[in-house]
Amino acid sequence: MDDSVYVGNAGRDAALDRGWLLGHFKEAGDPRHSTDVEIKWGVHPKGDERAAWVRGEARTALLVLISGRFRVELPGRTVVLAEQGDYVVWGRGVDHSWHAEEESVVLTVRWPSVPGYGVRTA
């Protein structure tokens, strides 16, 4: 087996790490470890929403709708992704939040991969 290759299933692997498939949070030596980029396979039930806005964003992000209907909230603007393949990109410094208007699957790519943005739960 080649330790520099990982083969998986986004749906199954995402369930193990809050949707995240690749990023700084994977163990060093794992081919999915990266400080350059993060990739998330987000599966969201209808009504799911981010618990708090991301403030002081230091990353650029791309969010692509795979299925469902997904709303991204940005300062002064709401973007609704309604058709498969709809996407939104926002840059560093752009605060954001989101809400799943229907059961949704979204692919998120963020760069660079830096710690400090997880929502803290009690």
C-alpha cells in the first residue's frame, strides 16, 4: 500500500470528521493533511444553519451546491444556491453564515487551511 495515496468515499469519510475531507486538521503524514487547502463534503438537513457568523475570515472560499437548496449570508447580501452546480466564492475578510433551505449537499473548498474557525459547542 502506498501511504501517499488515499482512496475513500466523501459521504462516508465526511461523517467521521464533521464533513471535512482534507485540511490542516488531518494528521501529519496522512495524504489528506494540508495547510494549503481545506475540502468539506457538507451534508445538511433542512433547517440546518451555522451556529454563529464567521468573523474576521482569513481564507478564500468556494462553495458548490451538489443537491438541495442552500443559502449563504454575506454582509449586505444573500446568495441562494438552487441548481446543481450553483456556486459562490468569497475572499478574505468577508464574514459569512449559511442556512440549508432544503436537505442539501455542498462541497466547500477553502484556502489556506488555518485553525481557529470551528464553532465551539458546550
